[in-house]
Amino acid sequence: MNPSTYTPKIRPTLEEAQAMVGGYVEMVVDRPDLQVLVDEDGYMKRGSFNNKASELCNMPIVGNAIVLKGKAMWVDED
């Protein structure tokens, strides 16, 4: 099965993000202009290689990924 790379227009909740990646969410890129979320257990689940997310992250990513930009990005409200 080919992995998906989602780019939502609005900020997903944790529950929505978990549903999109298919498990617990891990943020692998956190820059001022871009965040990438993946399934933290993607490797253990033997997910398929995600070309698009791997290129964005400059590291191998397996399984579904979420690319957040602009107002869709998660913010630290502490």
C-alpha cells in the first residue's frame, strides 16, 4: 500500500492527526515555516517508504505523513 502525505488547510487535532498517520504522532520536522508529523511506530509496523515526506524531511520516512504550513501548524501555547 502506498503511503499518503496529507497537507491540511486547517490545524488538525491530535486525534485527527493520529487517524491520518495511523498511530501515535511524532513531529520529525519543526521549522518556522514547516512541520512534518509521522507515525512514531512506522518502522516497526514496516510501513512503505514515503518518497514525498522523505524528500521534505531529508531523511527516510515510512508510512503516512502530515505536512503542516501556515495556520495549519501546531503551536506551543505554553
